Amino acid sequence: MPRPLGELEDAVMTRVWQWNRPVTVREVLEDLQQERSIAYTTVMTVMDNLHQKGWVRREAEGRAYRYTAVSTRAAYSAALMNEAWSTSDSPAAALVAFFGMMSQEQREALRDAIRIVQHDEAEAAPAPDAGPAEAEGDSGEQPTAPGR
């Protein structure tokens, strides 16, 4: 489980995730400078740390690097939620409390997500009356070469 991102790490990763393309330290710096005073070396250090932690990969381009996110913000959020839930001494109670904090819109999004997962699981499951060979897509017949 990745540990939570720090405040500046999150600000940098937010840009990398939003832009969804390889980015340079300079691009992130210029965007961050619209809301705070920050040095190039600070952003470079944060992006290097994110690379060392496995959040971004980088490719050299001239004397600089281009950084790309390794996973999505959704995957990061899911990992944080899973970690918090799994460390609870009562996971069911933690979920009930969490659901109680959700807005109506968030609960609807949760219902939609559950429907999607259930649909995906139903499509992946073998047919109930299929035997083992049919469930794996094998009819038991050996393929023949064309013209035989």
C-alpha cells in the first residue's frame, strides 16, 4: 500500500494526473507558481522523490526528464480507502460509518460502481450449466487443419 502523498507531492501528482501526458519539472513549476511561490529545485526534488517512490516513471529528454504517472488518481484513492478499511478492527462498522458520511450523490456513485463490478463478475463467470471443458471455452474437439 502506498503511503499517503504529502501536500506538495499531491499538488504535483494532481497536475500529472490531470494533464495525462509526460510532463517536465518546468511545466509543473510554472503551473504551481500561479498559486504559490516555489523554487525550481523544490519541484525537481519532489518529482525525483515521486520517481523513487514509484509514483512516476521518467525518460530523459535532453538535459531534463519527462515524467509520467504510473497509475491513476482513482487507483491511488482506492488504495488509500482499502488500507483504511482493512486496518480497522471492525471493517463492517468502518464501512457503515463511511457510508453514513457520504452525500446522496456519493451513495449513487457507489451503487453505480457496485452494479458495474457485479456486471463484470457475471460476464466473467462460466455459464451455470456448462461443464468444465465448456466453461473454459474448450468443446473437447481437437482443431483440424483446413482441408482435412
